[in-house]
Amino acid sequence: MDKSSGMTTASEPDFSSINREVFWVLHGKKIIVASIAALLVLIGIGAYIGWQTLQSSQAEASYDSATNIEGWQKVVDRFPGSIAAGNALLRIAAQQSSEAHYPDADKTYQRFVREYPKHPFAVNGLMGLATNAEAETKPDEAIKYYAEIASKFGTTYLAPMALLSQARLTEGKGQLKEARQFYEMVVQRYPQSVVAQIASVEASRLNEKLGNEVKQTGQTNNLLTSSPQPSASGKPSPAASEKPKQRLEP
């Protein structure tokens, strides 16, 4: 180096260039491999998204063209896991229920619940099982499904109806206080829904009915308390049965 000018002479090596060359010799192969791997990942993701889009379009088209159980079953078989396949299972179960084939419909709904827990209409599977149980006169089983809907799908559009149905069936079992609580829960949780108006009326009706029962019970107890008590022999005591003697005037 020329000290007077501070310039690098042509005969001196450029160390920055040498360092880059050494770095590339040591790590160039790794960089190339990593770049190729990243490119393959991007290509794979793009291909998968494209395939998913194509499959989804085909599944939707196949579902739209189906008009009976056989057609919907083909959608389920050809496009498992798709939203269209889940919709097809719901259509199959609904058709089976409308024909009163409840055991078959229950199996279809159960398959839907098991295989499509993230489906946009997942709650419809449980609702189908609940309505089937009611149709088969199995109130306890229906209550179980309605309760599951209210707990797992409390923010869905069917939750207020499920809770109302739970109250209705509970009242049908003669459990009036519990039914009133369910009606009140509908009003508290879903105050803006149409179902809440129905629940409010039903809760008031049960309040009045339970109040009348309490009054009647109290009146009955009063009558029992004021009635003549039998003696040890089983006959009314003389003091309770005899009429008071009239006072003789002098």
C-alpha cells in the first residue's frame, strides 16, 4: 500500500473478495440444497392448494348434481373429508329420517359427527340424532343430545332451539322446576332470539303453575291441621266431637 496516497496497489489482494470466495467454497453446496428444498416446498404447497381447489370444485359439482341417496353416497365415497361429502351425509340421513328409517339415519348421523367434527354444519348431526330420538319416543336420549348441543355448540343458530327442546322434554317428565330453569336459561343466554320470547312465556306459565301448587299444598296442610284428631281408639276425641252445652239461665 502507498502510505502517502492511502490507495491499495494493484499487486495487493482484495481480502473481501477472497473471503466471499472462501465462504462460497465452504457453504455454497448447502445454500444450493437449501434453496432447492425451499423451492420444492413452495411448489408442493402450491400443487396441494391447487389440487384441493380442484377437488373441492369437483366435489361441489358432484354434490349439486346428486338428487338421491345413491348420488349423495357417490360424493361421500369419491371425496372423503370434503365439505361436500359432509353435506351429502347430512342429506342421506335426513332422507332416511323422512322415510322413518331411524336406525339407518342414526348410523349416518353418527358417522357424520365422528368424521366431520370441524364441518360448518357439525351441529346438525347432533340435532338430527336428537330429533330422531324424539320420533322414536326416547326422551332421555333426546335430552342428552340437546344438552350436548347447548354445551358444545352454544354459539350456533340451533343452540337456543336445543335448550328450549330440553326444557320441553324435561317438563314432559314432570320435572317442572328443572324445566323452568331451562326456559330461564334460554332467555338469559339468547335474549335477542325469537326462541327467547317463547321461553319467557313458558317460564312464566310454569312459575304460575308451581305457585298454585304451593298454595294448594299449604291449604291442604291447614285443613289437616284444623281437622279433629282421632283418639288412641281411632274415634274422634269427645272434646272435639261433643257440642258445647248451653248455659241454663236462672
